[in-house]
Amino acid sequence: MDMAHDVLRILLTGEPGLGRDATRPEHPLVASARSLATGEPRRALRRLAGVREPGGVDDMAAALRVAAHALDLNWYPGDGGAVLAEGDAERLAAGAPRAAAPEAALVEFCAARFLPRLLSARGIVENARTSGDHWAIAHVLRDTERQANDVPEADAALVRWVRAHVHLAAADVARRAGRDADVLAALDRCRHDAHGDPWVLARVYLLQGDAALTPCSHPDLLGLRLGPVPTAQPGSAPEDIPVDPAMARAHYEAADALYARLPAPRGRARVALRLAHLPRTRGDGPARAQAGKRAAALAEQSGAGALTALATTHRLLDRLADGHDADRRDLDELARWCRDDGSFSYLKGLVRLLLARAAAWQRDGLTLAALRCLRAARFVTARITAPPEADLTDRAYVDLVDRLNFRQASTVLLAADTAHATTALRERGADERGWLRAAELALALDRAVEALADPDLKGVAQARLGEVAATAERLAGSWPPARQAIDIVRESLRRAPAQLLRHRGRQALEAGFRDEAHAVLRAALDRAGDDALLRTVLLYELGRRQQAHALASRLFRSGGLHPDHAVSLFLRLGDPHTARHALGVLDETSWCGDPERPWEDLARRAELAEAFGDHTTAARVGEDAVARFERWSDQLVRDVLRTSMTDDVNVAAMYHIAARAHLGRADEARLGRADQHREGPHDTVDPDAERALAFELSDRCRGIAVDVLRALDDLPQGPPLDAARRWLRAGSAWAAAYEGLVDSVTGDVAHTPSSARLRATVLAAEDELEAAEAHVATHAPGLLRGRADGERRIRGTRLDAVRAALPDDALLLMYETFDDDLVTWAVDRHGARHARRTVHHRDLACAVRRFHSACASGHHDTADAGALARLLLGPVADAVRGRRRLYVVPHRALTLVPFAVLPLDDVPLGERCVISQLPSASLITRPGGGRPPRRDAPALLVGDPAYAPGRGLARLPGTATEVRAIARLLGTEPLLGDAATAAAVTASAPGRAVLHLATHGVLHERGPHRSHVALAGHDRLTVGDVTGLDLTADLVVLSACHTGRGTATAGGDVIGLVRAAVAAGARHAVVSLWPVDDASGAVLMTYFYEALLARPGTPVADALTTAQRRLRALDADGRATAYERLRETTGGAAAAACARDGRPPTALTRHTSPLPYHWAPFIHIGV
């Protein structure tokens, strides 16, 4: 039967053009075989529709339908089996009837039995090799080889040819299993039956080339694995199996020569795809691009749809690797091919290839490429119905964000999944397997929450554990597989109350509420029972270090404390000797930390060296750790991601230890002592150079905001800057979406939204950010460009540049607080000095919180002020005296300090100096940073918005008086009442020299991107909205409550409205540190603008200082009189009896002495 012969030749050679005769109509059976050869099973099924012919044709049609279904449902790139979706196995189980005619029987064997089983065999051995299941490998190899004995009897030459292909397939399965002896034996049998057939020999050359280039895998997969979970782990051989690219090329070229003579266009395209992978493996971009272009052209010319889709995907990944985004037209074409003609499973495999490559890039720190790759995967899955792949893509995206320090994201989604599982336990039909699934989720949630140390989420985890424990006996008590899980759930539930209290106490400690924190931690200690590790940590946090050390030592000696934890714990406990012993244990066992964060182990080793006084080693290893981190973080093109990565105590510690090591070297050199730990000749150490390095390291971690400013300063007005602002606004909104996730699951523990709904929330924000990034890629591509070429991002600034930029009468004070260290820098044009004090950062935070609270509530305590001043100003008091201008760069909790209130020689610092605060010392060097506001441009003044009744915000008539008074001075009209909308502010902001917002401010300390100022109706300006304003303003005044506050990261950056205003283009910002009195705020702001306009060129900081001193000179009656004059002048109303955060202030006594509450809430940010 000629038709059966044609079908067999097409199927086994994979050449759709074989035997084609354009002069006569083609039978649907042959046409469907050609479609299968092109990798287009859906087209094949259409061509088989309606085939009804006796004489074996029906039997062959049924067999080809089986093959088509197998290729549609169970075929991945690399010619392996797929991860089957629900119901696919049943659809694939339907075989074809055994054909009676010999040639038809051969078609039935190849199409309905051999091909489907081969796809599954390849998938099974690859997974079995990874899991070490040698029995499964042996079973599959035997089964594949035995199929040669099942070939039906027919023409002898044809049967031998079919058997040669079966032996070839067995060799390929053995190759993927890593069984070299079986490969050689199968190839010998293949060659024996092939009798020199060029089609078979070409395939043998391909297999040998694959064995040389990608042992145990396939070149189509680019060294990745596709399932069940796509992974960045190489899908090739174990590391001890060598690869030989030169031999691979020789085999591929031999195959290509045979295919060229046959001719075989699809065979040549398959070779070309492999040859394109060779330059990819050696990092030769130009050669890879040229070879990839040729492979894509040959695939398209051959008419092979699947090869064309694969070539498109490979070139897409190459494009992403080169720093470009995916072409949406290519992605659309992939989806169209799948829907119309191609293979659903093959496209799902291509999606998994994208996910696996994204995971590899994530591992290597190439975050932008990973994000773009996941974006491409999401684009494709949105256009086909592939729930597993869509879910994998969403989860991969959230996992990437989680690893970039948005750790709450995946935990919140896990909490939603756990809630869904525990709710199902109360429904009819719940069984032991459902209980075990819920238990596993609840335990995973508890572990994740412990890593976060979040008390609110811990409460959710405790509730879920309780629900699982309550149903344990009823659903799973008699089921042996559940007994261990029941015990673990009950133990975790028993420990949960003490752990929750510990997290709550630690949170209070970090916020500076020491008394409250210690009470909670003592309660946790009472509940800890015999949990020795938890008791150790609680004793340390309570300051009982000796007891904590004794307990930790017993734990370590008994094996109850892992050496990895012991190193960090004993360093915190001040015992470097035991820490070094624990690190030695780790080294002896070849323990390696997180491979995605290689700087952490180096940073810890630097800290250990510094603890022993080995400053040289600490500086060298510490700087190596910093360099590795910065090379990795240079790829984090999103501002919010760079910020989140520095909000990590380990990263902050790394910079601090490196800086401290250089200070140690400087001190030793100054005292004439050589570093006794150095081996070999002692090089001369320049103390000034070491001190400069320490200063620069101290500022670098907090200088991320300045990185953004530098990039924006370099952009021209128009589309580039507009695109950048939209991108920054979208990034902040994206971060706010993640910050809001915790409220979604902690607000009502009994009613948790589904994880699908929560993912939809954050992915919607990602969609807007993706669109903004695409806009930036067009108009300002430099903002997104990674540093793949080795270029290092310029971070921070040099000390000599800071000194040169300072005025003669100015002093810069920069602080760094970490663990027990408080480092104060005093820098002027002539030099720099530093002082170190031993004070724990939590104790310092407590002192700051107490002082700030006293100022904010109107109960100023001179004793607290004096104590804090001795810590912060005492070591550099002689440098401060006599200075007119003071720049302060605070760190972490110190951002809450109103430095103008601190006394120096019993006089508030604000009476002696003009003070400005800066987020980073490098802002001093910003070109044009200190220019005063222009007088030739209009101002935008906003006050007393008409809030919607449901918001619970009282009107602030004092703000109306304030902006009317300022409007008279500036000659402009303010936005008041119903007119003070977000749309009006956004539309009116461009081109304004001054933007002044007088309204309520809302602070979210744990969700800083959600902080905002309230406008009319339900409108608000969030951090992201302010960031995205088209500001050319020289001055932004946020005359609301808490607008100068934000969330201080571990690295020293502060996320909040100030950072947003500066990023939006403001050269100066005047903002508040506490709730602003409605009347005093109006008077102070009017005085400020009067001083600013008194003479041309008046600096903003000088004007604010003049206003503060003027208001400070007034008593309560004087302030009331001053406000009344303003009210009469402007026709305003009496001031509100509440502060501008919407809460009534604590009742204030009528002090005769000036209270900082009235005169000192505002600070100046800028130069």
C-alpha cells in the first residue's frame, strides 16, 4: 500500500515535504501525516475529519488521530512528554484498533503505540534521573527496547527500517537517563537494521551531537528543565559528565551534510537550532544572533510550525538576555499558532521554558530580564486556556518579588490558600487527605511567618493551626499517615502564643517603645516553657545576655542549635570564639548558604574578623561582600526593588562592618599601631584615606534615592522625563499593592480573600508598571539598562567631593546606628572626623521615640532632650559651635529627631544654626541643589479641602487661612474646598515654582507607599502620586501632619512623601515630623513665606529658621493674636480644635515657655 508507505516515511523521518507531488490531489491521510511532521496536530485532526474509507484507511486514520492527540496533549520542546493536565490521561488512553493489513498495521504501531509511549518514556526517565529512581529508568529502558519485538510483520525491509527507528529511540531514552552502555548497545542494533539508510544515520549524528553538547538533556531546552516545576537547575547531566562542543559541532555538521543531500529542509532546520546553541553556551552574542537568525529562517522555509515556534522562543530569550524586551507580535503569533494549527502542550512547554529561564536569571541577579521573561509568559498564558501554567507564572512572579525582600507577598498568598483549605474541612465530604493538605499548608504558613517575624500574620497562622488541630481526630485520627502531622500541628500550636508575643515585643522594641516591649517579651518568656532556643532569643532581647549565653552554649554543645544559627547568635552575644568554632563546623561539612545571596556568608566572615580586631581582613572581605551585592543589585532596575533589598538587616550590617573595619585601620594608623593580624610586610596605612572609605561606605547604602535623582537630573524635559515619572509612580503603586496584602488577610481572620483574588490585585499593579516600563524603554532606556557589560553603578559620593561642596560656614553631621554602634561624622571643608559611642540602636530608638513623643504632644522634657543631645551632639559639640549652617544626615530612628530642638550649651540648636536634613550626604554635591525658589513662576496653593463625610476627617479652617494669607503674599489664587481635588492638583502642578499643600496627612509606617495627604471628596495624593507629579518646583511644602516621616529602611533610606517629592523634582521640601496645630501651623507658614520673600535669594532653610525663631518668641496669647490677625486679614474662620492628622491633640497647658510642638514641627529637606 503506497499510501501507508508514504505515511510511515513522513512520520519517522519527520520530513513533511517527503514525496510531495504538487501535480495531483493529496489524500487526507498523507496530508495529516505531513501536519504531524510539522508539529501541528490540530491541523492534522482537521484533515482527518470525515475520513471514512475501508481497506485499512479507517484504521490508519484512527491511529493518526491517536498520534495527533498525543502531540497535542503530551509533547514538550526537546521531544519529551508533558506534565498532563486534568483529564488528559483519560483522553490519551484511548488507543486505535489493530489494523489487519500489514502496512496499515505498521502505521498503527508507529502512530498509536510507539510515538505516544516514546514521548512518555522520555519524560519519565528525565524525572527519574533527577529523583534518583533507578528502578523506573531500568523499567522504561526495557519497555522501549522491547517495542522492537512488537513491530508487526510486513515487508522485511520496511520492518527493519521501523526497527532501526525503535532502536534509535531506545538509544535516545538511554542517553537522557545517563546510561552510556545502553546507548552504545542500542545504536549498534540501530545501525545493524538501518543498512546505511541516510535518514537513520542523520538522526544518529544528531543524537551523538546531543550527547556531546547536552548529556541527559536536549539542546532545545537550553540546559533547563520544564517540569513538573520549571527550574533554573541545569537539565543536563550531573556535573561530572563532561561536554564536548567541538565534537557536538562535528556530529551536527555531518548530519547537516546528509540532510542537504537527501534533501531534508526540516532536518537542516533542526541541525541549525542546535548549531545556534553552541555560541550561546560560550557567550558569543554576535555568533549566536547570526546562527539563530539562520535557524529561524530554515524552520520557516521548511514549513515546520513547531520548529518555527521554538526558534521564535529561543530568539526571544536571546533578545531578553541582550537587554531588550519581548516583541508582543511574536508572542501573539505563538498563541495564534497554538490555537489554530499547533500543539497545546508544546506551547505550554515553551511557556515553561520561559519560566525556567526566568528562574535562572533570577538566580543570577538579572532581575529585569527575569521580570520581562515572566511578563512574556503571562502574555501568552492570558491568550490560551492553561490554568497550571498561568498559576505557575503567577507564583513565579510572586516568588521573584518575595526574594527581592517583598517577603510578605508569598506569605499572604499562602495564608489565603491555607484559609481555603481549612474552610473546606468544615464542609461535607471532607476527608483525611483534605485534612493532611490543610495541615501541610498551615505548617508551611507558620514557618513562613516565623521567618518574617510579623505578629499580625502570626495571629493568622495560629488561627489556621487551631482550625486544623480542632478537626484532626475527627478527620484523620485513625489514619496512620497523618499521625506525625497531627503531632507537629499540636506542637506548633502550643508554641504559637509565645512566638506571637515575641514578635510583638520585638516590633515594639524596634519602634522605640521599650517599656511596652519588655512587658510583652517577659510575658513571652513565661509562655515559652521548655523551648530552649526561643528562651535564648527572648533573654537576649530583654538584655539578659549572660543568661542567654549560658543557655545558647548548652544548646550548641548538645546539638540543639544549628551551627549556621550559632554563628550569628554568638556574634550578637559578644562571643566571637564560639562563633568562630561554629563557622569551622560549617566549613568542615561544606555547608553553603543561600546561593542567590553569596554576599551574606562573606559579610558574616568580615564581622567575625572585625570582632577579633582583624580590621584588614574585615575590610577586605567586607568590601568583597559589598561588591558582590552591588553587582547583583545593579540589575534591580526598579527603584522599589533596590530600596527593598537594602531594607535587610544583613545588607545593612555588611556595609556597617566594612565601614567600621576601615575606621579601625584608620585608628590603628593614627595611634602608630600596625595591624597584628596582617601577614607579610605591613603596608603603610593612610588614616585619612581609610576614614574616607569608611564615610563613603556609610553613605552608599542609604544613597539609593540619590541614584534615582541623578538619573532623573540627566533626562531632558518632555517625553523622557514624563515616562520616568510615570514609571516611578507605577512602581510606588505596585509596592503599595503588596503593602496592602497583609491587611487583606489580617483584617478579618475569619474571612480571608482567595489567593487568586489577591494575586489579581498585585498583578493588576504589575500590568500598569509593565506598561510604564515599556514607555520608559522607548523614551528613557538608560533607566532600565542592566550592567551586563560590567559597568558599575556610581553609588554615593566621595568624601572629598562632599567637603568641596560645603560652604565655609557649614558643617555636615552624618549618623549611623547599628547594633551597639553609634557613629557620628562631622565634616567641613577642611576635614572630617568621627566619633563612636556604644549604645544599642534599640535603646537609641527608645530615647528618640520618647523625645519625639514629648515634642509632638506638647510635654517637652528638657531632661530627655539633654540626654539625647549628649549622645548626638556631645562628641562633636566643639565642631558645631560657631557654625551658622548645619546639614544633618540622620539614620534609621534618628529621622524622627527635630534637631533644632536639641540643646547645645542650654540653647536650642535651631537658635544657633540654620539646619537642613538630607537623606544622603551625596545630595550635597547635586548640581543646583541649593538654588532658592524662583520668583518669576507661579505657585500652587491648596488648603482646607472639602472631605467626603464618610472619611472621618474634620475640616481645617486654619489651612484655608494659611493658604489665603500666603496667596496674598505670592499674588496667586489658592485651590480651596471642593476645588482641591487630586485632578486639579495634578493638572496645575507643572510649571509651578512652589507647591504648597495644607491638609490632613495620613502616615502608614508599615506601609509607607500608602501614606498620603487627603484632598477633596475621597481624593488623596499618595507617595506614588507625588512621585509622578510633573514638578519643576523649587519648593514643595507639605503643611500636614507627619509628612516628613516615613519608614526608615535597615540601610538608612526613608520611604515616604519627602522622598517622593524630591524624586518628583523638588529641590527643597518643608515637611512635618508630628501633628501640626491648625492655628500655629498657619502662623508659622505665613512667617516662613514672609521671610522667603523679604529679600531676593533668601535660602529656604534660612526662611524656615527665621519663622521658627519668630514663632518661638511668642507665648500662647501671642500665637492666638497672630492667628486672629491672619484670620481677619483673609476673612477666614477660627482654627480647628484638632491637629492636621485628624486626631485631637492632648490637652496642652498654657506654657509660658515656648513649646517645640508649636514652633518645631517642620524641617527643611534640601541644600
